[in-house]
Amino acid sequence: MNYFKLFFLVTVFGFCLNINATEPFINTAKSSENIVLKEKNSNLSIFTNPGIDNGILRAVKNLQSDFQNVTGTQPSLVNQISPQQSSIIIVGTVGTQSVIDGLIKQKKIDGKSLVGKREKFIIQNVSNPFPGVSEAVVIAGSDKRGTIYGVYEMSKQIGVSPWYYWADVPVVKNENLYFKKGIYTDGEPAVEYRGIFLNDEEPSLGGWARATFGGFNSKFYEKVFELILRLKGNYVWPAMWGSAFYDDDLQNGVLANEMGIVMGTSHHEPMALAQQDWRRYIKKNNLPNVWDYAKNKKVLDEFWKSGIERSKSWEKLVTVGMRGDGDEAMEEGTNISLLEGIVKNQRRIIENVTGKKAEKTPQVWALYKEVQDYYDKGMKVPDDVTLLFCDDNWGNVRKLPDLSKPLHKGGYGMYYHFDYVGGPRNSKWINISPIQRIWEQMSLTYEHKVDKVWIVNVGDLKPMEFPISFFLDMAWNPKQFNSQNLLEYTEKWAAQQFGKTYSKDIARMINLYTKYNRRVTAEMLNSKTFSDNYNEFERVLNEYRALNVDAQRLYQQIPTEYKDAYFQLVLYPIDAMSNLYDMYYAQAQNVKLASEKNPEANAFADRVKKDFEYDVYLSDFYNNKISDGKWKHMMDQTHIGYTYWQQPDKNVMPAVTYVEDNARLKTKVFQEKDGYISIEAEDFARQNNSDRIHWEVIPDFGKTKSGVSTFPQNAYPKSDENIYLEYDVNFESKGEFEVQLFLAPTLNFNHNKGLRYEISFDGETPQIINFNGHYKGELGQWQAEHIIKSVTKHQILNPGKHSLRFRVLEPGIVLEKILINTGGLKPSYLGAPESNY
């Protein structure tokens, strides 16, 4: 049952489990193995040296807030120690004349484990770090990002998910926190540059950013960068549809450099410049829009020089090379020597602006689409430039290094996709990336020595939360994963967001919905995708329906504080996609039945309309209802009504056909009144016959108007023959109602087996009733009254129009009348008179 769809509006506790190599070091129970971090009546201080790097200080202040959210008390931030301070966390970076260097000299920290390492942290307890301080917890980094990662590792382990902001994951509350004595680290990352590309970001992410922050400005990117650092990433390609990172907000570049984010630009935006920078540049300087180096070398060189000058003081990975304007292929006939000359001149610009050799500025050349062809035909770039291989935009890597030949000294990267705009259809709306596929392709990539850059196109960022976590965790340490532990990772990730109680159920649902979505994207799905052969469409529909039932059930059970996060991470992608399957299946049935001039096509047409309306409702609920309306516009992405590769301007309901015939025009809908509905048997809305069996009305049969039975009377319905009558009713109330069928007193003439019928409302699982199998030859009241009254009970959850189906399983059953007691039916010999319709 889809509770969310039904009602429309209708404490997990447990520690944040680590999903990487660092062992758990936070406990909530006091023991001899633990030291106190925070107790109800104790204070906690965080010590940093004066003048600490601003990016580290930002992380430390976030740690302060995280402790306050977890324990209810904010630690004090100090740079002087007094003996009165009870619990202390010391934060610092080796080689910065910090307290960490002093502790290394005192041999309280192993300097060899940090000095010369890249982005590594150590978290450990230290005895007597300062006079009068018996013990402290130290977070030490090999460099700036190493320290930041250590700080956020502490945040994660005390109970703050990296997704606390971006998916509204609740913070786990605990007054008492203890540190398990020991030394903890994740080591160094396997991949040097690990990050995401915000792309295809209109209308959803762009609309949300403008509504929330005023645009893709430093307030927006502060949230993005914090997320990336909490996930131990370090690299970002910024939003670029109509945006220019460095130009839109002059604080964007400053902020990235301060926080420790390495900025890049996309595969077709060279020299730290956005495509929009070019459009603004030529407009400002009144120059022709000629993105062609052979025709416009001087202007392009000056433009590229401006990009390096603007960003020369900031950490970045410079994209070199050139594609056509607007991420198009270069003009046909472009030669390799021209492209090599472009890279050579770009590197000369880098040297002139920075005053350093070009190899001192990290660079990457993206072999995207046709650019790979130039590489395959012999185009070369200098040894220090990283070669960025690409997938096919659908998560299948196109090219990897030939391990039998000397490797390129600048190393290799991979540009991967969770989101894509292009043929045969866009894939922008929802997560279609099971981690099994990501692992298989990225493991293949890593085993081929691609370990310099991993960058993934994540579209709007939401709803790609889960695969983003996996991609960045895998980039840190690909060797931690294998084919057998991927579901375990999913369970630990689910526990991190929702606690351990429901983690296995949620992991199973995430695992299945991503598997189902990978079969066919929402944008590619239509009424013709699946076949009638082998009941394929019905089977996949039922698989998704069953998954949705599970997701809806858990939504009802999960504590209130988790519902918003659960809706975003689990329920919405399941419910919304299940609804699309239902809608397209209904369209397929409508087309089929309409071609046969069958009036039942109309019910499926109505279902298409209802499912389309429910899709609108779900998007609106996501945008405006969850988390107090926090995610306005985030689900604006169109996904219904594609006619070619590009998205439609708005969702368009699939076309349906209504079949008009006299039988349908005469359909009666019986109205509840005075607590009951009464229907004469011949006044059915629909009948279903087969080639062998048909219904007939017997005028003046029985006690009131007539009787209805099947003929020929020696034809027994087969299992695949649906011989039924349907009656339409309109309830004003809801609840458990009694249905009384008045049947002719036919005996169990079939060797005392009895006569059976099925009865159900609205396609629910029918009840099978044997109304005379108990007869043993005796006379009874029902024979004397010339009627058998057969009674069933049914749950009606909503007022409004419903359909009652009566299906016979044997011949010889004669139906005379139907009474539905909704609370006011009174006893009478003939039964209440027929209701109005």
C-alpha cells in the first residue's frame, strides 16, 4: 500500500559508523580504555596555535558547532592552556611551527608518519602535552587538507553526517562522549585530485541557489566546499551554464583557496576561464565571437592570459587545450599541429604570468569525445600535463593506458558521469548509478594506473548523494572495496544517515532502486520500453511496486526527525520512479485496449492522468514541503514528454485515448445514502465475457427485478478466463463495510464441492467465497426464503468512486441483488430498494 500516495501528507539512535579505513574511536560509555571528551558536567576546549590557517580555522569552528549540536554545549576555542581546562582537543599541522611540531620533538607523536605525506591526518591521545594537562586528543595533519580531514573525521565520528546540510540528516544526540585510546588514520589518498562537477544545473540547482543564496555565489559554494571536505574530496569543477565562477562573485576564488579546494574548469573551458567568461569578455571589449584559434589567435591569447592572471595566487588545476564553443567539436579539418600549438602557447602564457616554469602549475588535458581521436592519431602534450580520460557519458570508460608501453609521466585521470546532457536522451533527473557499476568501472580504471584525477559529473548534486559518497570514498582508497562488500558499504552508509535500526532495510532499498533505474532512465522510459512477451512490463512494474510498498511502510515507521532525510534519500527516488512505471504501463494498456475499441481503455487513461498528477505532487512536495520548504526548485527538472535528446520545456502527460460507446455512456454509479447502497444485479457497469462463456440477464427472475448468470450452463471458467461483472459505486464515507450478495438458492450440484465466486474492490486481492459447499441435503431457512445471502467485509480507505468486481468460478450461479452496508442498512425481507445513481 502506498501510504504516501494515499494520504499525500500523511528514535533511530546508533553511532555514526565509519565507512572508510579509520577505526571507530568515539564511545558513549566510560571505561579504562577511554578518555573523557565531553560529559554532562565537564567542559571541552579546542586548542589551536595563534595564526592558524584560515581554512583549518573554518573547519575547527564547524567542529565547535558540531559538538554543540551533539552534546548541547559548544567547546571553547583557545590558543592558551590553563591547568583548569578538563578535556582538550589539540589541532595543528606539521611544519607550521605549531604545537604539533613540539609534540613531535617530544616524541609524543611519530613525525615520520606525517612529514612529507600528502593529505594525511593522525588522531590520537597524548599524555602530558602541556604542563598541568594530563591527557589530550590530538588531530594532526601532514598539510592543510590533512588537518581539515582529521577535524571532519572527528565530526563524523561524534555523530554528524557529512550530509547533515545537503540531505537534512539529523545529528545524533549524546551528552557523554569518550575517546578510545589509540592512534587512528586513513593514510594518504590513492588518487591525488578527487572531486565533483556541478553541471547541467538548470533549472533545478540554479533555481534553488538563486532562491536560497541569490545565485552561485560564495555563500552557495561555502556549503558545497564544506561537503566536499567532509567527504575527503579536494577538487571542484563549478557550475557553468550561464555562470562564471570567478566572475559571478569575486569572493568565490578567495573562498576556494582559503578552504583548501583545488579549483578546475570543465573539459572544454581552458585556462581557468568559464565559457560565460568568453561571452562577457567579447561583449565588454566589443570583439567578434570567433572561438577559432586559427582566425583569432591574438584575442584568444589575451583572453586566456586574463584567466591565469586572475587566479595566479590560488591553488588550481588548469585545463589546457581547446574544443569548439559551447562544448562542441572543433571544426572539421582541425589539425593536430594547430592543437599542439594551442597547448604550447597556453603554457607560455602560464609561465609569463606566474613567473615559474609551466610544469610548476598543475595542468590537465581532457580527452573528451573527439579530442580522444586527436590523441589516438598522435597528438602529444608535455610530459607534466595530466591526461584526463573520459567515459562515454554513461559510466563506461572509453580508454585506459596501455600498460605494455611506457606510462605518461604526468599521470592519468578519469572524467566520469552520473548525469549527462546529450543523445540519445538527457539523464538529469534522478540517480541511475548503482555503486556496483561505479566500482567495476573505476576499479578497472585504477588498476590501469589512473590515479591522478577522478572527477565526476553530478548534475544538480541532489539527488546524487549516495553515489557521490561512494565515488569519493573509493577515490581515497579503491582497494578497500571488492565485489563482495558493496552491500556492506551501503548498509554502513545507511547507518551513518539513519542509525543502525533500519540500515539493512534502507540499504536493500537503495541497492534495488539504483539497480532498477539503471535498467532504463526515466527520460528513456516510455510505454513501449518493456514487452508484453513473458509479461515483462507487468513483472518490472510489480517489482517496483513491491519496493515502493516497502519504502512507504518504513516511512510510516521511521522517527519523525528522520522523515525529511528519508524522503530525499530513499522514498522520493523510489516512489517517483515507481509512479512513472505505473503511468507508462497504464498508457500501454490504454493503447492496446483502445485499438480493440474496448471501453476498459478509459480506466487506464484515467490512471495515466492520476499518475501524472501525482508526479507533479511529489515534485511540489520535495520543493516546498520537506524541511520547511528548504529545497525550493530542486525537483524542477523535467523528465516526462521527451521527443528527442533535449529535455522538454515542461513535463507533458503521455497521450491517451478514450473509447466512446453506448455501454459506457449508460454506466451507472450508485450513490451511498442513509448508510447503504443497494444495486439490482442487472445494473452492472461492465461485463467481461470470453469466447466460450457470456453473461445473460434473466428478466423477472427471483424476488425483485431479475437475475444474472453465465451461459452455457455447462461451461466451467478456465483459470485464465476472467468472467466478471463490475458495479460502480460512490461512497460518502470510509471504513470496513459489509457486502451482502442475494443469490439464487442453487445447491452444490457439483459433487458437493460447492459454487465459488470472487469479490473485490478496485483491483484488490479478491476474496474467494464458496457459498453453498456446506449443504448436505437438509432443508434450511435460505431455501424456504428462496435466497442465499452471502456476506463479505471490505476495507474502503477513501470516500469517492470505487468499483466492485464479482467474478464467477463455476457455472450455475445466479446473482439477484447487492447490498452494501455503510452503517445504516436496516433489515428487510426483499432488501433495501435500489439506490439512486
